[in-house]
Amino acid sequence: MSLDDPLSFFDVSGKVALITGASGAFGAVAARCLSGAGAKVVLAAGNAGAMADVANTCTGDTHQINARPDTEIACNALVSETVKTFGRLDILVVASGMNKVAKIADMAPDTFEGVMDANVTQSWLMARAASAQMQAQGDGGKIVLMSSARGLLGHPAGYTAYCASKAAVDGITKALGCELGPTGITVNAIAPTVFRSPLTAWMFEDTNEAKMVRDGFLTRVPKGRLGEPEDLAGPLLFLSSRASDFYTGHILYADGGYTAG
């Protein structure tokens, strides 16, 4: 890399990326961003139809796996099929996860455990499987996890499971950043606030309810708007490329300044 060619720092062409939760909002961003930048992309999701729709928006080489990273065996199989298809694994993006909203008195323990499993255990299992392959290859790699501003901040509307799970993802990110740093593998997380997705689309609508909620939220966002999927693409490309080689264990807040004040 040379400062005379700064764009080369962000070059991921020819790299192999595995994206879990590829049918979701962030997974779709990751797929389009990395494939558009020249990476070979493996999409993994439980919703085959939605995943196929995402694949149709990608350019370059793609491969689809209809599976969720919900067990150790499944995570190892995702990495194995990626290597079988494209020969190696350079980038892991864990975009899978879930949220269940309920006040603590109304949330069943198995619901809490389900959110923790989807957001925490599955992130850990995927990082475990991917890092083993990357270490075997011997030339480093990039692991990008999905956190949230709610990993840092609480929320009054029944977010105990979600906030706890994202705080745990932050802890995994920092611990693995320390543990895997000597191997050349970086581990970082993107932590957005509200951005446009099927789950949040109602907040962008021109209704009195949406405007009231949106206006209240925006009093805390210095940029004065909600997030768009494209706002996650730049951070993802940075964390997936050589530009972030000296960054690990880092939580990158894509939040318009929400967590700054």
C-alpha cells in the first residue's frame, strides 16, 4: 500500500467474504457493498427467498447457503462450504441477530435467552469458526460483528434482552481484538442507531405517530436525521479492508452523533 494510491487501502477485490443474516437489512448492505467492491461473497440466511433477492442485487461471484449460524456444527459448516466454494475465507460479517421487545415483567426467560443466543452466542460461534480458518491460512483476516448504540445506552421500552446482548457483543469484540491481534486477524463491530429497514420503516412514514416518535428521537441526533442503509457501507468497507489493519477491538458507532452527547 502507498499513500500515493490511497484508494488501494480499501481494496477488497478478490477477497472472500462470508455474511450471515444476509437476507436482513444490514446483511443486504454488506452483500451489495462487498460484492460491488470486488469481493467474492457467500450469503447465508434462513430465508432462502429473501436471500435470493439480495443475491440478485450483487455483482461478481456469489454463493448462497440456506442456513442459520445457530449451532456449532452449522457455523463450522458455513465456513467449510465457503472454503470449498472459493478456496479460503478473508472476511466474516455477522449480520444475523434478533430483538424481542417486552418489559421485564412480561418477558419470558426463554425469550431473553433466545435474544442472547441469536445475538451473542451465534456471534461467538461464527467468530470461533472463522478465526480458526483464518489462522490456518496464516495471513490474517477481518471479522466484523453487529452491535448497536444500545450496547452502550439503555432504553426504557422493554429492551433488557437487546441491550444486554449488544453489550455482550461489544465485550466479545474487545476481548477477541486482544486475543487475535497477534495473529493478524482484526475483530471490530459496527454499532448503528435507528436506520431504515423493514422493522423501522414505520418511523420514516409521513404519519402523526411516526413524526412524533421521530422528532423526539432526533433531538438526540446531532446530524438531524435517521440512518440510511448506505450509512453502514462506508464503515463496513473500512473494517473489511487493509485500511483498518491497525484497528481491532473497536466499536464504530454509525449513529449520527447519537452516543456523543
